[in-house]
Amino acid sequence: MLSLHMLRPFAQDIWTLSHPHRFGGIPVGTRMTVMRNGQGEVILHSPVPLSPEVQQEIETLGPVKAIICPNRFHHLYAAAAKERFPKAALWGPRGLQQKRPDLLFTGLFDLTSPTTCCDLPVHLIAGSDAIQEVAVFHPASKTLVLADFIMHLGKRGNWLNRLFAKLEDCDQEPRTPRLFRLFSKKRDTRQSLEHLMTWPFERVMIAHGPPISENGREAFKRACAWILK
Ligand SMILES: [Fe+2]
């Protein structure tokens, strides 16, 4: 049986590690995705706290070249991850630099550049300045890697947890949280999602809720039906 404190294989050259996490007091959990590119380099997406054992496990996968903060909210454990892997480049959306001036980013994603990170296609989803979600495509596993743009909180926990999930419309199946939809400039976001659909993904990784390992394109279209025609 796999330990909750070790990396969990998801598909070819991609692993995950979950971590308990509360948002506004609500236990939503969070998840790091670890990817290896075609050159054998390792990329950490949305890092969580890393024990010495996990650090060692990651080091056996290959040299860690980049740590990605995937939006303006997922940055709490980035500095600690950078300490564990000081040679790794630290990337995040441009708006996160203003929020966390203490983080020394190697590079920032914006709406025009760059379009890859360690050879993996990346795209800042337009239309939401508050979130600035950075989507990543991992070709070896055909996985679209997201953080908050889609959530699946289910119907677990106490009444407050279930109410939160219902209000966000993320209780039944993976969906873009309602709050995100309200603050999106829909035309810009739609163009971004159409760009993501050009990536040949079959799986979708999310930070809050079970990863989508089958029929990922259909699940993504359903999750984004509020905007994707
Ligand atoms: Fe999140």
C-alpha cells in the first residue's frame, strides 16, 4: 500500500503528493504534481511541504529544474521547496510577484510569454487577474495540469464543507468554482480554454479533488461548459 507521505504514481513520468490544507477554515486539501520531461528533468508544480524522505525520492527521479507556483493562491510552500532544491528555477504568474515580493522568481508568466517551462507547454489562463492560473501540459502522460481552475470537492465533511462545495458548484463533479466564473472576463478566458484544447491531453490533474485519469477531455469540457461551447 502506498504511503500518503510518499509520491504517488499517476501515469508515465508524473507523480502526485497530497497534503492537508484549509481554505478559509474549510478542509479542501491540496496536491503537488511532479513531472519529468523528455530530458529527464523534474518540474514541481504547486509544491507542498517536503519531508527529507520525499526530497530524496524526488532526487532519484532526476535533477529538479523548476518549481512552478500555478496561480496567485498556491505559493505557501514555494520558498521551502526552493530551499530544498536551490538550483531549481522558481516560476509563477506575474501577479504573484506583487503579492509575494519576498519570493525571488527566476521568471514570471504573463499573457504573452513564455509558452514553455523546461520544455513543457504552459499557458496563463486569461481573463482572471485575481487568480492568474498557469496551465501546464505534460506530453509523456498526456496530462493537463491545473490547480484551482477546476475543483471537485465532493460531498464530504461537515455541513459547512458541503455548503461551500455546493455554493462553488464543485460538489457533484469537477467544475470551475462559481466564484472564479463570476470574476472572469469570459471572452478572454474562452480564448485561453480553446488554446488548452489544442493540447492533446487525455487526463487532467487538479489540486483539490481526485485527479481525472480517464476521459479527461470530456471531463474538462463538462467542467468548463459555462464558457466552452
Ligand atoms: Fe487552491
